[in-house]
Amino acid sequence: GAVVSQHPSRVICKSGTSVKIECRSLDFQATTMFWYRQFPKQSLMLMATSNEGSKATYEQGVEKDKFLINHASLTLSTLTVASAHPEDSSFYICSARDLTGGGYGYTFGSGTRLTVV
Amino acid sequence: AQKITQTQPGMFVQEKEAVTLDCTYDTSDPSYGLFWYKQPSSGEMIFLIYQGSYDQQNATEGRYSLNFQKARKSANLVISASQLGDSAMYFCAMREGGNTGNQFYFGTGTSLTVIP
């Protein structure tokens, strides 16, 4: 079935540094990818939708200069947390739109737990 | 209004018993899909079951079944013969707009604990 690989699974970084998270579709082409943020014991909140070759669409309240999304190819989307601060500590998870296989069109990555110290 | 409502923050079930996790939804779109995901403590979202708005029969996948009551806008997940490994967070989600729809809404989740 469709697989989305997300790396890294965990990252600890110092305040003020930038962190890049990769989301890669392994056996299908993902023209659309979604990035979610999840605080402890809360639901997934959609941050942005990225379409290959165009600018990402951000949800209201999400700082596009803080959360930089690049979807340069049909199999790779990246989320860069610029100048991370402790309040950016969260669980980030991507999802790819896949019309070829299981999950009825949506396959999730395994998530990245970001801790900013 | 909330698109997806899960009213049970936490549920407990005895091992081998069945449990129902509630989910109600709100949409005016005639074409939509309903999903259930399991999220263990490791964080990955595991797809469990899907119900399309036009599906006549309730979806089933192994020990999982979806009790779809369209008029009441409810899509409860039933887990039969609970196992210890079923302990996790469970999220109900909805996609509006048919297969071309992108907007995805999640509920707040239910934490299920299976007791030995």
C-alpha cells in the first residue's frame, strides 16, 4: 500500500535554530500534501496544504514566515520551522493525497516530535 | 459549529468485550467520507475504516465496524473483542467534497484503555 516516510521522527533543537522536516511519498506521486500540528492530548490541526510546484496554502493563524513549506517534487514536501522557539514544540505530522491505494486517498507519515529547548 | 464531535474524552473497556466510540458530524455537502484513525503513543495515524456518504451498507474491517446513521449524522466506531493493543487515541474525521475534496476535519479524539 501507499507509504509516506517522514523524517526525523524526533528532533531536539536549541531556541533560535531552524528545523527541517521531510515528508516523502515512497511508491506514489503526491500532488497534494498536508501538514498538521498536534499538541499533547489534542486533535490534529491543519497548518497548510502544499501542492507540487506552487505556493502552499496556509490556514488562518499560521505564520507562513515561521513555517516554510516547500513541495518541489511529486514525492517530497518539506516543512521548515524557522527560528524555532519553545512554543513551537509540538508533534508535526504530514499526510499525502493518494488516489491510487489504501486509506481512501490519505496516507499519513509517522510524525515528528519537535522539542525546542 | 464543529464539523466532527467526539463526546467521549476517555473510555475504558474490559479485554475481549466490545466498545463503541461515538462520532457525530455536521455537513451540508451530500458527498463526504468518514474515517476513523487509531493513534498509539508513538504518534502515527493508523487508518482503520472508511464510510462513504453514499454507501448503503455499514463498513466493516475485521474487528472494526462503523455504525453509520446518516439521518442522525453519526458514525460510531465499534471495536469487537477488544485487545490490550487497542489502547490508543481514536480520531474520527470527515472529508467533504467527494474524492476530489481536500478539506479534512478531525474530532478531538477518544482515549481508549483496554483493561486486562
